Amino acid sequence: MTQTSTKILFLSTLISGLLITISSNSWLGAWMGLEINLLSFIPLMSNNDNMFTTEASLKYFLIQALASATLLFIIISKSLVETMFSITSSYLTNIMILTPLLLKSGAAPLHWWFPSVMEGLSWNNCFILMTIQKIAPLMLISYMISLNWFLTIIILASVTIGAIGGYNQTSIRKILTYSSINHMGWMLTAMLMGEAMWMLYFLIYSILTLTVISIIIPSQISFVNQTFLMNNENKVMKFLLFTSLLSLGGLPPFLGFLPKWVIIQFMVLNWSFMIVSVMVILSLITLYYYLRITYSSFIILSSEPNWNYNWKNSEILALFLSTLSMTGLLISTLLINAY
């Protein structure tokens, strides 16, 4: 009971830090919100039963503290020559402030800490790190983003490392980590379209990540070879997991393709053919390693499905989210055509 109440306390302060950052009208206030958010997540990461969480929480703290200290140093340095902490937009200032924020959100090439931290966390904390913890830095990035050579390098590095990094992985946590890095590149591109577009992309990405994790948690699997034996008595759950993974990769019939479709169309209309071509090709590589898991899991140790199965509450949630993932693109297209 004590542990549950402590988690609720730290989750509430984590969300409050996030809201402080989003609603702040000064960079100093945004920094304070980031710090509250960080110091609330560290106790949630720690677990006495698992020694890997201590290492992961220490790595996460050091990296986030470095990024926060750098951001604060830049803010104070600029405020000495400008008034009221409202930093005027300039090319060099944008790059200086974007760098610690990109480090906080785990975008390539500032991603080196992300896979090792993810490997030591529980699945619930993995979800928080991949989604909720990215909202505040992404929101701050969206305030000052503009298409230049620096952003182009970050986008191309994120989609490239996200695709190639997960190619030879056997840990599902690391595969989801590199998938998250790949999606960061797409999200930064979505920011060029406006606030609504990147928020839509982030919402769909969060739903798909929640879907995958809600299926994995009851099975307690961490590696690809464990999926071969996963729920052999219930093929439906295995089927839902892999349709959700393919949706996360952006395969066209599924919901995950919707935001990518809009971004591709926007980039083509703005004559950014080279960037969008690289992004699409590298997305196909991420689909390849999802498909490789799917085919091997369905072919190796295959058994006949058992339809007389007692569904648990967690699996009903997974079923609902997977149905949303599979039919979301169709429903969205119907709604758009209807209006």
C-alpha cells in the first residue's frame, strides 16, 4: 500500500512538472518544470528487487542533469544581455537551446544513453520514458523549430540510426527504443507542419506503444526468442502483438501509417524530395525487422489456436487498443470523406 501511494505521489508531481513546463511563459519557468519532472521520475525508476534499475536511474539522472545544466547556463548567459528571460530568436541561439532539449528527448545523434537506460527499466517505466517524458522537451522544441541544416542533420540521423540500430537487436526493449528514435525524426518533421500535426503524430505513437506494452506485460517477455513460446494456447494475443508492431512501423492498412502519410504529402508539396525519400526508405528497414520477428514467431513452434479462452482484463484492454490500431486508418479515412 505504501509503495502504491508513493507511486501515485511521484506520478502526480511528474505530471505537474510537465504542465509547468508547457504552461510557462519564460525559459526559467520551463527549466524548473523540467527539473520537477526529472526528480519525480528517478524514484519511480528505482526498484530494490532489480539491480539494473539502479544503474539505469543513475545514467538517466546524469544525462538529464547535464542537459538541464547546459540549458540553464545558456538561459542565464543570454539573459545577462537581454531582458526578462525572453530570448530573441537567432540562428545560433536556436541551435544552442535545441541541443540540450534534443539530448533530453533522445534524438540522434544524442541518443547514446537511451537504449542502455531502457534495458534496465520495467515495462511501465519504459512506456513513461518513451512517451510522457518526451512531451515537455518536444513542446519546447516546437516553439523555436525551423527548417535549416542543423534540423535536417538531426532528422536524417534519427531516422537512420533508428532504422539501422534496431536491425540486429534481440531485446524487445531495444527494438522499441530504436523505433522511438526513428519516430523522433518523423515527429521533428511533423513540427514543421504545425503544432496540431506533431501532437497528432505523438498521440498515435503513444497509443501504439501502449498497445504493444499492454500485450507484452501479461506475457512477461523481454527478448525476441521468447515470443516463439508466447501464448501458444492463444494465438489471438500473438496476432494482436504483431499487428500492433506493424502498425508502429507504419504499414499502410494500419493506424500508424496515417500521420506518416500526411507528412509525406506535406514534404512532397514543399519540394523536400530528398529528405522524404530517405525517411521512407529507412522506415521500410524498421518494417523489415518487425516482419522478421512476426514470421519467425508464427512459423517456429506453431500450434493450433484455441478459441475457448478466458480473457483477462489486461488482455481485453490490449484487444480494444489493437482493434483501434487495425481499423483506425479506415475509420479516419471514412470520417474525412464523410465531411
